[in-house]
Amino acid sequence: MKSSLILVLLWIALPGYPKVGEAIASDERLAPMEMGGVAIGMKRKEVLSLLGKPASQRAFENFIVLEVVYPDLAIGFDESDAVSELQARTSKVCLLKRICRGMALSEMQSELRRHGYIFNVIGDVLYVNGDGCWGEARLSGGKAQSVRVLCSP
């Protein structure tokens, strides 16, 4: 009984997601998590080869152990030296090449639907589902104020 209640609560809390036992429509898919030519999972050596020397970098003692910053993009590397976080610093770098800072929510939703990507809006955040990672566009006044990709440790 307790597990049934939890499943019902999850179903209610996640509008836009399939009901328990319901399959996701075949035209919906997980979005590739990439920004500015940098994909989640790329090694630091590949990123440096692609983008060159960063403007700055900082070390951390968390899941993200190193952050490198370029004028348009901040990139977080995990303990295996792989990209695990991306943050657009300007509207020149976008998630999926179309989800950008300053973009209206309706435009982002239309773009995601057009490509069949799974997404949801909860409060003032648009979430785009990826495989183990997700895109996030934080909204203010109906427009994206920040766009980033995060991964679970």
C-alpha cells in the first residue's frame, strides 16, 4: 500500500510524464547534452584541443573537481577528467544549438517539441531530459536567464 501511494504521488507531481505503466510515446527521446560543441563525457584534453586555453580555471573538492571558463561557456570536469557540467555565459552558446539565454519559454518548448525531446516545466525552470544528465533553463519574465547542463554524480 505504501509503495502504491508513493507511485501515485510521483505521478501527480510530474505532469507531462507518462502515467505509471504507460510507455513514453515513440517520438519522444532523450536530448543529447551538448553546448558550444562540447558534449557531456568529453575529456579535458579534447575540450582544450577544441577551444584552446581557457580564460580562467578553478579547482574544487566536490563532484566537479575543475571548472574552466571561456568567454561564452563554463565547463565542469569530474574526478575522471570528463565534462559533467556546462553553463552558457552568453546567448552565443546554447543547449542543443537552439535553447539560449534570453529565449522565450514558448520558443524553447516549440523547439523541443519539434525535435521530440522530453522536457517539463516546473515552476520557473524548464528541464530537458538527457541520459543521466539534464538541461536546465531558469526563467524570469518568461525568458531564459541561464542555461546549463548538470549531471548526477
